[in-house]
Amino acid sequence: MYHSITLNIEDRVGRIAFARPPLNIFNIAMMREIGEAVNECLSHRDMVAIVFEATKEARAFSAGVAVEEHAEETVYQMLESFHNIFRALDQGGKPTIAVVDGAALGGGCELVAACDIVISSDRSRFGQPEIKLGVFPPVAAILLPRIIGEKRARELVLTGELIDAEEALRLGLVSYVVPNASLNTKLQEVLGKFRELSAPALEATRRALDLARGSTFEDALKNVEDLYLNELMKTEDAHEGVSAFMEKRKPAWRNK
């Protein structure tokens, strides 16, 4: 059924594994598969958690969204397929866990930010390097300030700086940092807690936590999408950043 991911549903947990090694770059087809898998998980009333992870063949959780799909002819489909994942997670209310081993960059880091609990290996790295391509990360612009604080979030998004697992833990982006060999042990420990609980109660509690934040994710995402698609992507620099990456050269910014 899936080509770029695997889905395993067992014992009230859905595990979605990214299977596009080596770096699990999200293209439109893969993001649509992730969205379909999330919706499949949400259809199970008794499910207590959705887990995102990478297959063993990959050396990254995800290095982000395919740069070539930021091109003018595909950017709308790219953003729609990616953001539909977050909309489904936001509206579905299931607790989410990210298990990260290796890089979680760009869209990969945004997915980490959207998860309720993040278990990271000590060799992982996190960051939002989109600014170096002349664009910005819409979901991170909404979620990172809520998670790690306004000032540090602004610095990470505006500079494209990468941070290690320990810094991510200190900031609150990551919940646990463990050796690579202990990732599954820690995951099972967390899942054991969820499996003792009521799925409807977990959903209601997660919705209550979201409501308490004020502006809804959906409202914020609509506004940020409008800015991204109708202002940013009409600039010459946004197209130059994507072209330069694809042509393996330094961008020549025109500042317009």
C-alpha cells in the first residue's frame, strides 16, 4: 500500500516509519502517504498513540522537504500535502511520539516540534535551515516559539542554526536523550504508560491542552500559509535560493 513509509498498527499504537533512505527527504508522494497513514491511525478509536520514526536503513529521521518541490509549479501541492499531516494530527487529538536518530532538519524538525513527546538518540541534530534557501518554515514559525520560547525560536529560524540533542533537550524541543541502543526501550516505557489509559480520555486531554494555548493552530497556519504562498513565493530570492541549491552553487540574492 505504501512505497515511502511503513505502517504498523499493534496493541493500540500506530507506528509510521519513514522508509526513503538515506535521508528520508519528504517529497509530495511521501507526504501524502504519511497523511494517509495518519488518517488510518485516527480511524482506530482505541488507538492511544501515533509514533513517527525512521527505518533502520536510514541515517536520518528526516532531512526535510525536497527542495525541488519548492519550485513555483509544485509549491502549492508541496505545502498542502505537508500541512495536511499537521492538520490531521491537530484535529485528530491522538498523542504523538517522535523517535529521532540522526538529523531532523527542516520539515523533519517541524514534525518533531508537532509531537507531544520526543525521544532522541544522543547523536541527533535539529534545525530549520530554510532561511539559507530564501524561504521560511511555516509550521516552525508557529510551533517553535510555543515550545522553546520566543527569543531562541526566532534565533534558530532566522539563522538556520543547527543544535545537538542535548541543546534540544535543554530547550524543551526534546523530551528524552538516550543512547541509540536504548531508543526502543525508552519508547516502550512511554507507550506502556499510554496503554494503561483510556483513548477517548487522552484525546480530550490533548484537545484541552491545545485549546489553552489561545490562537488555534489551524487559524495560525492559514495566516502563515497565505504569507508563504502569496508573498514570499512571489519574490525573486525565494526562487533563487531553490535554484541555487539544485544547481549546487551559492545563491546570488537580489533582495527582491
